[in-house]
Amino acid sequence: MSEEKYIPSKSDQEVIRQIAKMRKRKANLVSNFRGNLIPSYVSNKTELIKYVLIKYRNDTPISNGEFVFDLRCTRFGAVIHDLRHKEDWDIATVQGKEQGHFLFYLVSKPDDEVTDSQLRLV
């Protein structure tokens, strides 16, 4: 009895390429932050930054160190700039206690139903 080797069709090869591309893209993303899992629909770092800003908007602000070391987003400043200027998000930046330490939190975004525009003391 001889075993036949499976040769994927062109459409199967395309599906395999898409899956490999998705896995490679998601390989650079962290799987959890502050002890909570990141949902599977978060597929790039911009979505990751949006997700954590929304999720932790009423919790402790996110520090620049957390963006870089915990979320592995070294270019988080560019994403925050785009969110502020292209998508009209109101993201507060507060200087931390140490030099070079900054905290970020979401104050409001365009599709918010209730606006809580008071800055919190950290």
C-alpha cells in the first residue's frame, strides 16, 4: 500500500498563505496586559493601543514604560498622535513623578455617549 502525498490546490495554497500571514502578524502582539487576556480580534498594534486605552480608561493610566515594555509598542506616540488628530480622541498626557515618566489615559472619543471630561489626579 503506497501513501499518496496531498498536494494543495491553488485556493488551498492561498488560504495557507493567509493563515501564515495572520500568524506572523499576530506573533508581534502580546497576549495579555495587566493580567487580562487581549481579545483575538486585536490584530495590530494600533488596535492594541486603542483596546487598552478604552479598557483601562477608568483604571490606572497607562505609562510610557507599559506601552514600550509590556505592550511592545515602541512607536506608541505616533499612534496616540493619529488618534488625537485624525480620529479626534481626547487622550490626556500627565507627567509622572520621575523625569521622563508619562501617563496616558483616554478622556473621550467621538462615539462616546456620556462624556466625563474631568481629569483625574494620579
